[in-house]
Amino acid sequence: MSWQAIVEWAQQPQTTVGLLVAVAALAVWNLVQALRWGAFMRRWKQLMQHSEGGSLEHTLYETLRRVSLMEETLKAHGNHLEQLQSQTNRCLQRVGLVRYDAFPDIGGQQSFALAVLNEHGDGVVISGIHSRHEMRVYAKPIQNRASSIGLSDEEQHALREASLSK
């Protein structure tokens, strides 16, 4: 197309009216977009201002810092909990008690066998034998719910009770 054809086309009244309508439409569209942009910027500034005067960005950084500290604290508490759990398994926590009459002429079930074990079945059996003139106490070590020293029937019964207790 030549320059002369373009000039003739531009000088026609319908072209001029069409271009004026297009420019007016673009101006209105531009005005609407400018108003929307202004409203967006007002909302953005409100969003970026924290209720205490600080910026939202500062608040987000502070929140992330706190979350990081909480993660470290949680990890430390988890490690501490594992340590406590391993200590708890070694604590004496299972108990079995049997009271009985050691001698036929003495009543009241003053003699006893007490078994105290940890979670692994290690601990001690303490026996007290009561007679009219004296009281004798014996302690026997227990490893894995068994003793290297012979146990009486009452001590074995106390050991079974302790093994079954929770």
C-alpha cells in the first residue's frame, strides 16, 4: 500500500469517526484501569501495614523466626523425651508382694516376699522372715526375671506378680 492510499483512507470521515471512537474507548478503559489500580494500591498498603504499625513483611519474618525456634525447641524436647524413656525403662516399676506365715505357730502373715523389677525384668527380691524372736531380711538379685540364687515358692510367686504387673 502506498502513502497516498493511506492518506486518502485517513481523510475519509468514517475513518476519523472510527478512530475517535477507538481513542475514546481506550481513554475510558485507561481511566477504569487507573481507578482499579488506585484501589488495589490502597488495599495493598493496608495489607502491608500491621495492626501494630509494622509491615506485614516484618510480621512474616518474625513469624518464620518463631517457627524456626519452635522447631529447634521441639527437636530438643524430643531428644530429652528419648533420654527420659531410656531412663524409665531402667527404673524399678513392677512390684509383686506376697505375705505369708513362715512358721505354723506364728500367724498374722508377718513374713513377706517383695519383688521389684524394671521394664527389662531386672531388679531384686527382698524377703522378710518373721519368727517369735527375730526378723531376718534377705535380698536376691534378679536378672531377666530369674535369679542366680535359689528362690522360695513365695519369692517365685512375688516375682511372677511383679512380671505381670504394669
